Amino acid sequence: MRTDRVPVADGVELVVDTWAPGDGSGVRAAGGAAAATAPGAPTGTAPGTPGLVAFVLVHGLASNARLWDGVAACLAAAGHRVATVDLRGHGRSSKPDGPYDVPTVAADLAAVVARLDLDRPIVAGQSWGGNVVVELAARHPGATRGIVCVDGGWFEPRARFPDWEACLRALAPPRLAGRRLAEVEGHIRAAHPDWPEAGIRATLANFEVRADGRIAPWLTYERHVAVLRGLWDHRPSALFPGLGVPALLVPADTGDTDWTERKVREVEAAAAAIPSVRVRWLDGDHDLHAQHPDELAGAMLEATREGLFG
């Protein structure tokens, strides 16, 4: 795996990790470094090298690229080139004061695809990242051959809340800056007892760890609110009928009956509006990519092998 800083706008660079075909052992160790490449696997393959279709994997709000590590390793082991990206304001990427609307973030992503010379990759986004890849497919039709929306992409806060203030009250992030790493890690482990260790470590990568052992989210509270406002203003349902590429929708059945019933209606409406679509439900948490990377990668590979993306 290699890491690059890719300029996408004035003063904004995104950090992108690129996984070479066959590099299936590259799930990072607890310290953050990539694990050693499997014996006999190709190394150093350039993103634009001809071969199987490439994948670009996009995280959700207040998350980071590392939550895709397990999925990326599976896709690379199957022979695909894979890129995971920290979006603006997140992880290791630039943190401008703005803007953070969905069209701007999608334009950043289109710039990454172009600068890495990827040939119309399949672009997957989780949660808010699902909305971003819908926007990418609609506004930058030459950038991708298809999209995968993982428990997101159909979310419209305007349909769930009466006004922006109610949305903000419900979805504003907790103020975690200044809490001790051990406290935050304990909470994450208690909330996700069945997650693989790589998923836990990737979630901890959402935070800067300061010298005194206290943390701060890489995405500040103010920028988080700006992203949330951009999501409030986004209407993916208006984009669905005009999508010119296929979509794989992968909603998570979290076991929350009321929430899942609403999600079923939203997914059914999205599937009815998108011209070329497949739906694959998976049991698990909202962060399916961290909890069940093998299963999610398998669903993506199956759809690819069966010709959904051409």
C-alpha cells in the first residue's frame, strides 16, 4: 500500500491510500502501519495500470479512510486496484474552514479519480459518503462506471426533521475534545464487542491523540456542523432518475425495528427511481465496512462479476 497527498482544490489536499492488485494482507497493524504484503503478491502497481476494474472507497461523516481497510484488502486480494480517501476536514487530509457542501466534496472526489488516472472506477460510499458518491455519479458522469451506497446515499434529513434546528439538535456530534483516549476507546469497544480489532483501531483513527493522552476529533465540531448542513441541503432523490451508471445499494439491518422500517421505505423508493440498481441487505451495524469487511467486499465483488457495472 502507498500513501499520496492529492491536490483537489486551492489549498486542499486529500490523503489517498492505494492498494495494489494482489495486496490482500495489507490490513494495518494496531500501530497504523500497513501489514507486510503477502508472499508472491505484486507490489508498487501504479493506480493507472491496465487490468481489472478499480475501486474507490469513501468514508462517512466524522470518519476516516481506515475503516475501509478490511474491504480494501479483500478487493485487492481479488486482483483489483483500490484507493481509500480521507475527505476534506477528515483524517490526514487538509482541513479548510469550508465549504463542506456535498457538491464540493464530490468535486474533490472527481479530482482524485482524475489525478490518480483511474479508469472509471466503481466508487463506494458509506453513510454521508453514500450521498457524496450519488452526487459524483450525477454531476461527474465520466468519473465512475458505477456506485455502491453502503447504508447511505438515500438519506435526506429534510424528510425526517421539521427544520434545520431540529435536525441539528438530533444529529449534532458529542463534544469529545479533551477526553482521555482510554475512556473513548473503552466506550468504542463496549459499543462494538463483535467488531474485528482492525475496525476498532480504525475508529480510533478518527481522533488526534495529544501528548497528554487526551483526544480531539480530526473533524472539528464546527466543521462537522458545516458538513451536516450540507447534508441537510442535499436531495439525492432528485438525482436518482438521472443516474447514468448502475448502483448497488447495501443497507444495514441493525435490528432497530422502527429505524429499519423507515429505511426499508427509503431504500425501496430509491431503488424504484434509479434506472439500473440492485439492493443487497446485510445484517450489522451502520459501519458495515468496519464490522463485516469480508461480507461487504463479497457483495461488491459478486455484483461486479455478475455484470451490474458493465
